[in-house]
Amino acid sequence: MQKEISISGFGGQGILFAGQLLAYAAMDRDMNVTWYPSYGPEMRGGTANCMVIISDKEIGAALEGQPTAALAMNQPSLDKYEPLVKPGGLLVIDSSLVEKKATRKDIKVVYVPATRLSEELGNRRMANMVMLGALLGNMEILSLKDLEKALSEHLPERHRKLLPANVQAMEAGAKYQPAA
């Protein structure tokens, strides 16, 4: 089993943290992982994306090609990654920020109002956790408990008070299923 997951959006949306958390959760399960971050020079407000590869075998190269799944948290991310997702793969879109619909019929598409849900939960900055929840709710790779454990073990001390809210955000995202 090998899964390549692209996570992308604007700088400041927690894109790189989401990828790092996914990588930690897989490492904690003794899986092989690569995490490859990329961001524009302007950081907040610019583009940010990362590729996470999770495998039960050795990973040969951390190349960004055709991801098994993509999380698109803004329109430019949808435009870039929808054509790249492998047939049969998964595309998760933050429908709070992306009005356009995916056009491909050979992939599973999940629309999650991640930004709106995170605002309702009290912190707009948890949209990345809603998106990770939707990923794990629609792809067999790791469980929400694996991600929760990684968050608990790797979250910096200064952010510990946000742990319950982040778990709640992941659970909210996991409930979303593909569009009919």
C-alpha cells in the first residue's frame, strides 16, 4: 500500500502543519513516510502545498506526480490538482472557499464546507483539521484515532488547549461523503 496525498491552499491555512501531522500519525504507526513542503516566498496569503507519501514499503522517491488524494483549500489548488489525481483517487474540496465544482467523473469528490465548519466550532484556523478528517473519513489509510494520538503527542505545548477543538474539527470533517 502506498498513498500520495497533496494538501494545498493559501499560506496561513495550516497546510504544512496538516501534512506534517499526517506524516507523524503514519510514522507513529511504523509506516514509511515522506513529507515534502512547498510554499511561496510571501508565506501568509501566498500559495502553500505539501505532498505526504505513506507506505508500508520503502519509498523510492518523493516526487510530486499523480497523488492518490488531494485536499484543495482554495480555487488555485483545485485548478492545479484536480487534473493530477489518479483515476479512482479522492479529491476533497473546501466548498466554503471554492465555488467551482470538480469536473472529473473518474475520482471520488467530497465537498466539505471546512472553513464554515471551523468558524462554527469557534476557530477558522481549524479548517485544515476538518479537511484531514474528511480525508480519513473517505480513504483507508489511517484512523481518526491515529491522527488524534499524533496531535496529542506532537502538538506544541503552547497549543495544547486547542486539542479538544481540533479533535472535534476532525470528527466534523469525517462525516462528509462524496457528492452524488
